[in-house]
Amino acid sequence: MGSDVRKNLIAGNWKMHATHLDAIQMVQKLSYRLDHGDYERVEVLVCPPFTSLRSVQTVIETDHLSIKLGAQNVNPNDQGAFTGEISPAMLAKLSVSYVIVGHSERRQLFGESDAFINQKMRSVFDAGMTPILCVGETEAERDEGSAMDRVGSQVAAGIAGLSDEELGRLVVAYEPIWAIGTGKTASADDADEMCGFVRSQVGAASSEAAERTRVLYGGSVNPGNIAGLMAKRDIDGGLVGGASLDPDQFASVVRYWM
């Protein structure tokens, strides 16, 4: 359902899947399954691996597709001796519109701190792109009743220093860690409650901007559960993992109202 001031966003996070040749076929097949009306209702985003960004950009621009291009990560520095890293300017030159920041896999597997994630947020905005800030709790944190404390602290740290204009452009993805890739999904009511809480945390910085901030749900989103999630007021879309790798499934998620 979302709000009249927020256009729903369905984003596919391909993670470490698909060569650049696979990526070309995937985005072409997805485009064949969507029409103008779909793009009018929903903003569609794909986030392939770094090695596929240029190939997907070329397909989108050559075929005049309405699909947006996103990246899965970024280094906050403009340039320098950071072997293996990718700068914001490099992404911007590839017509990247969105950058996933602070995904739980980056936090857990690569030790990214809240402070480092905030640097990334700042750098993405400075380069003219929009960050998708990922937040979420572990199953243990949820069981012990500290889920909101954890998510609230991640939101506060991630948005520190952002202007009201930036907060209004911001996308936050609530992804309960226990639901990512497990097949488990928070109930639509639970997901909406936490997405509403995320919005309230943004509202603590700017209540006006919070009404424009889009809050997505992520965590085993698929064609079977997307409609129930999207019926909720504070859920403005989905960050889709495994289902985004299959053009048929991803198109069904995008067309959740049908």
C-alpha cells in the first residue's frame, strides 16, 4: 500500500551470482515480462555484481529499458590505494542509481562498522546516487526482545549527519537476519510494525522527510508472500534475493497486485 508520496520500489540483489553474460540474459528476460504499466506503478531495480554492471548498463541504455541499475557495495573513498575496492565515482559513471549499504552480510562477514557504513552513506549521496541502508536483527536479538534497540541503533548511525533532503530520498531496507536466505519470512504484520518503527527513527531526525523515505522489507521475499507485505502502509517495496535471479519469479514479485 505505502503512501501516495512514495513510489514503491522492488529491488533485486543478485549477490555473487551471474557472469556478465548471464546478467545480460537475465535483464533482457525480465524486460520481456514487464510492460509500461508495471513501471508506472513500481520502480524496478537490479543490483548485479560489479563485473556485470557495465554489461547491464549497456543493455538498459541500448534497449531503452525502464529498469534501474544498482550496485551491491561501495568504498567511501574517491580514489587511492584500496586494492579491490570500487569508488562512488566509478559507479556513478556507469549510470548506477542506487547502492546497497550496510547489508548484514557486509556487517557480519566483512566486519563493517556503523561508522564505516555512515561514511558510505555520505559518499553515495555526494556522488549523486541513492543509498539503500540495510538494517536488521539476529534471531537471538529478536528472541531476547532487543530487536528494536538493534535496528534503531543501526538506523540512527546510518543517517547521522544527513540533510532533510537526503533523508527524503533515502531508502531503508529492513531485513531480519534470521530470514535472509532461510525461507523464513516475518509475518506481514510484524514486518509492517518494524518498517513503521524504522520510519519513526528517521522521523526523529525529520518528521517531514520520514514521510518521503521509502522503507523496504527483505528476507526471503517471493511471489507467494509479496502481496501480503505490500498491502501494509509502511512497506514501500522489497529487497529481493534469490527470487530476483529468476526473471519469471522476479517479474511476479514486481507485479504483486496481479
